[in-house]
Amino acid sequence: MFPLPARHAALRTGISGLARLTASRLHAHRSPFQTKVRASSVVAQAGTLESSALLEEEQVRGFKPEHYYPVRIGERLNDRYSVIGKLGYGSASTVWLCRDLHQENDYVALKIYINRSKVHRELPIYEHINNLHSPHGGCDRIRKLLDTFLIAGPHGKHRCLVHEALGMDLEELRDLVPGKMFDPDLVRQTLREILRALHFLRSEARVIHTDIQPRNILLGILDNSAFARFERDEHEFPMPRKVMSTHTVYVSRPMPLTKGVPSLCDLSEARFYDSENTDLVMPDAYRAPEVVLGMPWSYSTDLWGFAMTLWDLFEPKRLFSPYGEDLRYSEDHHLAQMVSLMGPPPADFLERSGKSQLFWDAQGNWKGAVPIPDASLETAEQRLQGDEKLLFLAFIRKMLQWKPEARSSIDDVFTDEWLFADLVASGDIVREPQIL
């Protein structure tokens, strides 16, 4: 196994190089709301937006303001966490950068759930992971849960999760990279760490993440300077907000670039291992075939999600675009595209789901509502040539399989020749790498 410091030093070098390449773009990194608002000096001075404009969580389907806790910047929560600024939002929560007043110069990320969350999957899984006290290296690549508490809002109680504060996610980082595609070595250095996290989740925690995607991988930090800058910028140039009588909706502030080792976050859709898991999970375009077809799914769905993430960061286009003319997700489009890239599914795979009859006849011939595209994995890959392209596609095919059991193990994926090509070339690996 190659030394841990060497691995992390290599990753920091990759991120530092990216910072130099994108310095001018990073300096101008602002949300579209911030850019638009500052175009008007009157609005910029006031820092408020018209009430008719729908912001952030207000655009979530089924949004009701009484479901969300009405956070105020500067508010102290649980008599410990002072709110600095908004980091993000989702259909069931908002996330805030806070100062931990019980720890000097310490920052945390505070996730506040809506008061209508019926099932809290995330907290039991984090508590389980914390109780393992595992020495596995992949455990350190899972974002830490530091604290949890309940707060009372005007319309009910809200569960709060306190996490270690980290940097921007890989989707944000990709948008700053020239061409919006990661350098091959940066992809390798970043995603090796995520494979370690997945190995830990499977081998020790017995947890399936189900939501592997770039926005759930956060850059690490080397110190608190990025958070201090975030705090200073929010004080000097507050992000726009919409102030109403009962609550204020804030625009999220982008995190500055950091150079630490990445971590896997957001276990809100994670599941403990169960041979009968059949829930509809995974983002639309990242969804594995067994999930689309309503079959039982397990750990290998995370390897499919990992392959989709790798492709999304490295290639100019997503591998699948499963949307109809109405721009809504389409199972017909998704499965037809899978056939074009992987070939027809094995007959015994289709027999596992009655839903397969909607898309294939009894002989396994496609009968879906849309034709199979004229495409292949070779034509979909647009960046590489020669032997490197062959190695890359062989690596992807280890995970891109119809049958979950036909996908390679995490250990085999981790030790793949393409994934470690940078360390072999540099001489950092002198023997076969290990995942622990």
C-alpha cells in the first residue's frame, strides 16, 4: 500500500494546479443571483429582492414556507451555533455555515430539516457509523456528524444535523474548470478517495449510499481560511435575500476553492443493507437498470453511480440523457440508451422483473416506445485515443453491466490499471495498491 501522505499530497498538488488554471474564473465566482442583483446599485445596496421572485427552496415542487425553519443570519441555534450564511437547500432541508461558539475559531455546516420529514434515514446511519470507531481509511472519507438536536419552529419541530464544514462540491468545481471537464489525473486522485469511502460503507458499515453524484462529493480543507473568507464576504457583500413578514429566503453563497482531500456526504437517501430493497433511488440520469426496472438492488448500485459520476466529471456529455420531448424523465429513453451502449440485457436478468415486459417481448426483443439510438460506448467517449481509450473503456465496463452481480468488486475497480496510471507513471506505487 502506498503511503497515505503521498496520496494526499498528490491530490493537493492536483487541486493547486487547478486553482492556478482557473484563478481568474474563481475570482469572479458568483451565483447568477448575485451577479444579476449587483447589476442594479439600488437593489445591491438594499440587498433584497422583490417578493414575486421565487428563490432556491421556493422553487421546489410542493414548497410550503411553514415546513421550513425560518433561519436568520446572525441567529444562535441551540445556544451554540451562530449562523453566518447559507450554503444550500433541498426539498427537505436547508444548510448553513455556522460558528461553533463552544470551540474557538471553529466552523460547522448545519443541516436543518423541514418539520414534515416523516422518516429520518440519515441520523441513524450516521450514528451507526460513529459507533463503529473504525480504523478503515475510508471512514475518514465520509463527512463527519458532530452533533444533532431539535429546534422548535413556528409550525413544529425541526431535526438539525451538525456536520464538519467542508469545501465546494465537485459539480461546482467542474463549472470552474476550463471546458467543464476534469484533467484525467485530477479525476483519478479524487475518485480513488471516494472508492475508499464506498469500500468502508460496504465492508464495515453495511450501508448503501444510493446517491453517488458530483454534488455529493465535497472538497476537504487544510485550514479555516476559506470559512473566514466566506464569513468576511457575507459581512461586507451580503448575498441577496427576500424579506417577508414571517421569514426570509436567502440566496446561497458559493464556497471558495479549497485544496483538501474530498469526502462523500449526504446520507439522506442511504439504506442499511437489505436483500429486499426495491425503493426508487438514485438521481434520474444516474439510475441503475435494476432500479429502473423495480428489481431488488444492493451495493452494486453504488458502483453504477460511481461510473456515472466518473463519466460526468471526465467527459463533455453525460453518458445518459433519459428525457423525452417534454423534458421529463423517461424510462423508455433511459433503457433504450442502455441497450445502445451495453447491448441487449441477458434473458435471465429480464426474468427478474415483470416490468421488463413493458419494454421487451418474450424473445428479449426491444419493444419500447422509442427506438434504440445508433450509438456505442466507443463513440460516446470523446477525449481519449489509442491505448488510453481502451483502458478507460475497459475500466468503465467493469461497472457498466446489466446484471448487478456481473459488475466488478470495489477492490477490483480500485486496483484498475487506468485508475492508478498517474501513480505508476510517477513511481509512487511500487507494489499493488490496497484499498484500506
